[in-house]
Amino acid sequence: MVFYAGTWTFPWFYHVTEIYNTSIVFGALLILFLNNVPWISLLRKKDRLLLSLLAAGVIALVNLFLIGSNKGCILILADFLLIFYLAPFLKFTAGQRKCLEWFFLLMFVSWFFYDRAFSYNSNTGATVTVFTFFGAMVLLSKLTEGNELRGFFIVISVVRVVTLVLWHLARGAFIALFFFLFFYYAVPASYWRKKLPYRFLVLFSTLGSLLFVAFYVWMGSTGFNMKLPFFYKNIFSGREQIWYEVWEMLRIHLFTGIGSGFALKSFFEYNIHNAMYDILAVHGIIVFVLALFLIYQRLFGMQELLLPEKKAKLAAASALFAIFIESFIDMDLMWADYSPLLLFLLVTIFGEETGYGKAGKISGEETGYGKSGEISGEKIGGEPEGG
């Protein structure tokens, strides 16, 4: 959290440490893994989820050696999968949880009053503003519940974020903000409990990302283009060329992937601009299937925790799926600089709530964890001793 605050508060800190953030995050996640996961016991019991995590890492690393790729990209995948794997295992005290919630609210407040976007770049600055707003909404949803006067702070926050996103012409940030507001305010809370709509959302957020790539490339090949309203940018501005060029290489190396560091003809740097496509392209279809298995276990497993009265969990889930969809056109879902927020959202969903105001503390039984407050193995995807 110290590095996260430094990264998005002081531009000079960001420019010095950004190249190390993937390693920093991996070190922190490894410590969390060793401290919180009974991995020896799980291995003895041949836990499928842990075996999938380890298999994905080993196969991805072997593939990178086979194709002679840069090896550092393994940490991007490892960080991403570790966050999803760890979330149900992490147990915070009420004080620690409140500290995290206030931390993200204060991060948003700092961007609310002082827009630093041009100290990074306009797209990144707008995305940071939106993502810190997501983190802040976990606490704001609690502080404003049942209090219309406090709800005015959310209204002001949304107006401020929308104006900043439009000012910086940031399409990706706008997509993330739009879907968050849609999921949290337009979708009835009871729909999170409906099996078919929720499963469709999970499939759309993951495999739909690849279908979007295929459709976007096909549309780009037709010659159609137009300016986006409010953003003054073309719908097709180069991603279709990157995605097609990557596919031309990937179809020859479908099982091993093409690795990272490949010199693209269509773009000055190796950036696929699509999180799910990046896993498939860089690491191959076997690793992609293993990664999907882990992600699905978590996304499907958290549905029963999304109760209509749990506003903070609904806010976190809305933000999580909004980031998934925004990552149809970017890599923010897997970028190390945003990974503390991703972990915070998942921990909020899987963890016990801390009460504020009249509601006080919320018991483990109310959050769907049973009388003891523990998560059963069945509820988090079948792992024995989960949590």
C-alpha cells in the first residue's frame, strides 16, 4: 500500500519504481501466500485449484524458455492468478479492514481535489481517478447507507469523475465508469443472485473479451470507421492491427504462446491491449485454460456472497466486472500498478464486513460464512481448509 500510494501520489516515485512494481507485488503476494495458505496440506489432498495455479506457473515458465522469450512476463501472470487465488484466504481484523477502506477513500480524495493526470499521461490519470473511485465506493456505500445527506458526497464524486474522464478524452476509463454505474445502480441487486444472468456476465467478461477481439478485427477489415462522440477519436485507431498481427503469430504457436518482447510492426511497443488475449497470446492455450479455471472458481464462488443488503460487496463486484470489461481494450486488469485495488475488491467480496454507524459490526453469519465466520471449502471453489 505504501508503494501504491507513492505510485499514484508522486509522479517522480512512479517514474522511478514503475519498472519494479511487478516484482514488488509478487514479493508481497508470495508472503501473503506463505502466511495464509495451508499449501502443504492442500498439496497432500491434491487440491485442484492449487494444482491448477502451480501448473499454470510451471507450464508458462517452460513455454517462455522453449520459445526464447523474456522471462519477466511470468510475474505478470503470477501476480494476477495469485490475487484471485489468495482472496478467500486473507483474513483481516476489523481495524485492518477499516484501514484499507479509508486508505482507498483518501487516495480518491487526493485525486478529487488535485488532478495529476498530465504528470503521468492523460489516459492513465483518468483511469487512476476512476479506479480510486471504485476503491472509495466500498467505504462510501457503507457511510451513506440510510443517510441521504451523506449520499450527496457520492453524487459530487460521480460528477467530478465524469468531468475528469471527458476532459482527458479517456475511452477506457469512461467504459469502466459506465459499467460500474450500470451494475451498481441500474441492475437490480436481486439479479446478482440469479444463476443464468450472473453466469452470462462471467462468461461475457472473460471469453467475451476474445470474441470482442475477433469482432473488432473483422469490423476493422471492412474499412468502416467513425469518430467517437465526446472523445474526438476514431473507433479503429490501431488495436485491430495489433490483434491481427498477434493472431498471425499465435496460430503457429498456439500451445506455447508467443511470449513477450516480440517486435510488432503495427505498434512501437509490445502491448496487446486486452487482458484475456494477452494471457492466451503470451502463454498459450493450456495456460489460458488453467487461468480461466481459477478465475471461474472465484467468480462463480463469490455469487452467493452478493446479497442485496450487502452494498459494499455489490460495489466491489460492480467495480471488478467493470475492470474486466474495460480490459477488453486495455491491460489494466493485469497491470501491477493497479493490483492492490484488484486484491482489495476481491477481499471485500470474500471477507467479513466491518460495520459503520448505526449498523455497527456485521457478523460472520450475516456475510454468508456460517456461524464461525469461516468460508467452507465448497463455497470458494472446492478447496479443503479454504480460509
